[in-house]
Amino acid sequence: MPKKRSGGGLSPTQQAAKFLGVSVLAGAVLAGIALPAVGALGLAAKGSVESFDELPATMKTPPLSQRTTILDADGGQIATVYSRDRTVVPLKDISPYLQKAIVAIEDSRFYQHGAVDLKGVLRALNKNAQTGGVSEGASTLTQQYVKNVFIEEAGDDPTKVAQATQQTIGRKIRELKYAIQVEEELGKKKILENYLNITFFGQQAYGVEAAAQRYFSKSAKDLSLEQAALLAGIVQSPSRYDPVNDEAEATKRRNTVLQRMAAVGDISRAQAADAMKAPLGLKVSKPKNGCITAVKGAGFFCDYVREVFLTDPVFGKTKEQRAKIWNQGGLTIRTTMDPQSQNAAQRSIKDHVYKSDEVATAASIVQPGTGKILAMGQSRPYGFKKNETQINLSVDQSMGGGMGYQPGSTFKPIVAAAALEDGMPANKMYPSPYQMAYPSPVSVCDGKRWVNDPNNPAKLQNENSSEVGPYDMREATAKSVNTYYVQMISDIGICPVTTMAKKMGVQRADGDKMPQVPSIALGTQEMSPLTMANAYATFASRGMHCTPIAIESVSRRVGDKTTSLEVPKSTCSRAMSENTADTINTLLKGVVEDGTGKKAGLGSRPSAGKTGTTDERYAAWFVGYTPNMAGAVWVGDPAHKRKMVGITIGGRSYGKVFGGEVPGPIWGDMMSGALEGKPVENFNTVHIPDSKPRDRGDGDGGRDDGDNGGDDGDDGFIGGLVGGNNGGGGDEPTPSFSIPEGFIRGQSNGGGNGNGGRFG
């Protein structure tokens, strides 16, 4: 007597014999079951056997795609993302009712036959012959499982999906061969478990756990008889038997399953009758997929994490490899996002800027010394509706952001750091007239020189006519004196500035190289808030720059195994000496203590920072830091069309927007909330001797140092280039010059113009 296997079913030899018995009838049986046009195919029995033998011996079984969970630094859930909503569960966590229901309706002889059910084949052949069509199939649960494996392997590729589901004898042969292998290797219980976890139940739900949650908001192990019967009935045609869209059709199908369960003896007829009277009892949970579902306003941070995963080679050498891992899911990603900081950022943003405002704001917080991104938010939420966007205004274009925004005077401390590193003393004085032509020539990195056009020289001016030097570095930084900083960059050359910027991780948001033109001293190159926050974190950490990171750890579950993946690490390197950083910290402390950044001050907690307002007030900034956190806030029109003059923001009207007026308070509230309960740390400062007696008063009409109305002053056009508020409440002066073509960005090629000049 042939030996039977312990889980029921036949031995491999018997299964193969049955297969060969069927394959002899290839044209009539196999095609008759699955294909109506047998004759047209002309497939001989011999050809079927050869195709069978030529198939690889082992079926590739890809990991089942599952949902990925993104967590904050404390382990709280930010969002779930997936290509297929699936949570794999063991058979013991699946209701016995559902196990019986799926077998009863899909393959009632599952435990009696092997991979191929010969009786089912003959029954289907007879039925189809009688009807003249394909009214009944003969696939076993094992064959259906194999088919689903093919579909899973195809992923979202429509061509591969079509190949995996096409009604051809070739596909049937593959199913049959691999079904025999699967039966031998896995056994009945494991096949049933795998089938229930892989199959599609409609409404974006793959596998029984996701289906139970979707339709009944409960776990698969808690399903009742009638609920289990409903889910089992959906499998044959998820669209036709969708209970959400066609309750009547779904009810009829559920009752068919219940009748079948009674017929095979899984339940009594009385149980079936009672269950058939019950309502469907749906408690539908909407799919919660993607960063749009993120909590704490962290949709853009979530999207940034996804971009990091898809672009960083640590997760795979090629883009395709990384995308495959991401789409397969089953990941638990613990991020650097600090929930306290994120909540503080979003709360401050919401209080100061409405999502329906003509302009938007974006903010980022970075931890000095580690590069950890603690918060990332913006006023226009993540989404597709009006006043929503999918563009992350905090990051570079390559990471899902925009083209960036001119940082204005917030770039000047980088120029100062380059000068200090070059040996310039902190009390260095320059004449700093109210207006002047750009000094010429100026050295650049390639050994050439930038030369101002003698026939149409590019000029610049300070914010107001009262700003006439000489100034030293402290006063010039406090007042954002443009002519001082242009003289400084002409002295040291442009190359040390772009080199320092690179060391601090500062780059253009669009990925282009920073041009070798003097106007970079005034913050004319478009940056992202994350870039500026991370740059200022370098000052906070006494000159150590750490590349920004968003991911702490990643674990990946494949089947029953969980493994840890390598993650990107922050790379820290010294960008400047401690003395240089301490000097910058000393220079910038005064801005929030006594200058235009006063409204951003943190009370008794030491802080430092810089305001910035760009040309014609298209953007305003405040970038600041404490020894343990650095943050950047930008306010402006992402489309660079709306000037912030005569505008209402957050329900408040502004004649003109300054960096200290709107971004400053956002920064102050954000950082106060983020730092609440955190240790109060002090800066290392240095003594900067006065270069001359301060006989003009500390900031009368100035921006950053004075108390006589100076709090409301700011930097005007790219740091005061065309004029801004005079700090004493006066009118903004009208620009007295025209801007030469190529002035703002310039061109770095040998023959192009930059600042109206040329290279020679």
C-alpha cells in the first residue's frame, strides 16, 4: 500500500505519477480546465513533459511585502508605509473558523490530496465539457498559493503581473511542478498559513490580518464564524464580493461559504443557519498608508526618511535594490525625530503662520555634535488638497524639496568664519562706506580673478545712509554691514569662503556648484532650512561639523526572522578651530540679546543667531542656536512671487517683514518648547577688544546692537544691499542703482559675468 505522509496527501512519487497521468491528457485536460481554445494551442503530451522537466528544480519564494513602521526617537509611531498592506501572522493567530472556511470553499479535499487533485481535475473537465466553456477550475490551495507567489514576485511591474496571471498551459505547468515541491517541503499546515498571509482580500488588504483589520477592525485570531465566512468568500473575486461596495452580493457569497462549511462537516447546519441570519457587522478601518498619515505634523520628516532610504548606498548598491527592499517592507525604522522638538516646532508654526496664508514657513532643528535631525515642519501640510503640498520646503531638491531660498545675512557668519580661519583678527576694521563698487580684482579658487566691469561696475550699499564706517567685525556683524563684508571677501578671496561653506555642509539647494562671485558674501545662493540649521550647529559644537542624519536603526522582518540593517552614520569633521567657532558665537550672541533677533531670545538661556531678509522681501530668516540645539526658520513664498510687503501672516498685518519680526518669534517659541526641561548650557566665548571708541552710540538707527527702535530693523535686500528698515522706524530708502545682469548669481565660467564683472 502506498505510504502516506504525516500531514495527509500523497508521497512525491504518487504526486508525480498523478501529474504524469494528467499531462498525458495535456491538450484535453490541462487546457480544458484553464483554457477554452485547446486546439489552437496544439500542445502535445510529450511537449508538456519536456516543459515540466526544463523548469528550475526550486521555486524562488520572495519575502512577502509587509507594512513598514516609522518610529520617533522615543519609539512612538510616526506612520506606516507599504506597497501592500500586510502583517504576516502564524497559523495559531488565525481564527480556526477562517482556516476551515477557506479550505471548505476553495479546496475541501485539501487534506486528502497531494499537490494535484486528480478527482478535482476530472470533475472540472467533465463540467467544462458539459457547459462548453470554463465554468469550473481545479486548482488546489497549494497551486493557488504558488500562483500568488508568482504575483508577489512580480511586484508592481504590470508586465510581470500579466505574465504571472496569464491563462496559458505554460503557467499551469509551472504551478503544478512547484506545487509538488511545496507540498513536499512545507506540509499542509504551513501551506495554509502561507496562503492566508499572501492572498488578496480586496480594499488594499493582503493577508488575513490586514483583511480582519480593514473590514472588522480586529485581529484575525478574533474573527467570528460569520466574519470568517465573509473573508473566505472574498478571495475568489475581491471586486465582485466587496462588502464595502456591494453588501448584498457579499452576503450571498458569505452564506454560500457557510453552507459549504456545513456540507463538509466543519459546522452544524444549525450553526450555519444562525450565522446566515447575522448582519455583516462591518467596522471598516480606512487604509492608513504613507507619510500623509503621519502624526505630529511629521509628514515631511517621514518623506525625508523615505528619500534617505531610497538614495543612500548603505541600503543597497543600486536604486533598484533599495527600492525592492523598501517595497517589500517589513521594516521598523527608528528615527532621530524628538517628539518634544517636533511638537514644539509644529505648535509654533501653527501659532504664527496659517496654512492658507500667501506665504509659508519651514523649520528644522538639528542636534550639534551628532547631526541628528530633531524636528522638521512647515505651515503647508503634507497632502494633495488646497493649501497642501508634497514639496518638503525644509530640504534640498534632491531629497524632495524645492529650489531653495536666498539666506541673506544669515550667510555672513560663514564668511566671518573663513576670514578668522585665514588669520584675520576679530577687531579688523574696514572703511565700510554707505555705498561703493565691488572691490576688484578678487581671487577665486581656480587661480583666476574676478574683475568688476569698469564700464558698468556692480555696486552695493548698506541699509541706510547713516551706516558709514569704519567698522570692526563685531559692529559690522551686528549691523549686517554689506560694504564691510564685501571688503572682507575681497581681502581673503572667494575660495576660502566656498571652502568653509563646504566644510560646514553648506550647498545650493538645487545641487549646483556655488559660483565664485563676491555677492555670495551677502547670501545670494539659494539654501534650504535644514542646510542652514546644520551649518549653525557647527558653530554650536565649537567647529565640529556633523552630516545630518534621520535614521537611528532599521530592523527587517522576513518570515519568522528579524535582522538589523546597517544605517547611515553621521560623519563628523573639524570645519574650523575652536577659537574661530567661539569667536563667531561671541559675535552672534549679541544679535539675540540686544539686536534684531531680540524677539527670538530665550530669556535666561544663552542663545546666538542671525536674522536675514532677502531682496524685495521675498524671504526672511532666523537661524540660531544654543550649545545643544540649532534651528533655522524661513518664511516666504515658495514660488518667489509674493513680496512680503503689505501682507497678513498668521492673522497679523505687516507693512514689511523682517527676519527678526516673523521668523524670529517662530524660532524663539519653537526652541523654547524644544528645550524645555533640557540642561541650560553656556557658550565658550572670547574677548574681542574694541578697535575704536564707540562714539556713535550702540546702534542708533542700526539693526543688531541698538535699543532705540533697532529691534525692528533688519537686513533689507540681501542683507541690506538695496535697503531695509533703518532700525529707527524710518522709511526704507529707494534703491539708487540698477542691478547688472548676472549680479545675483553670476557665472563661474572663464568668460561669464558675475556681479557685473568678469574673470581674468
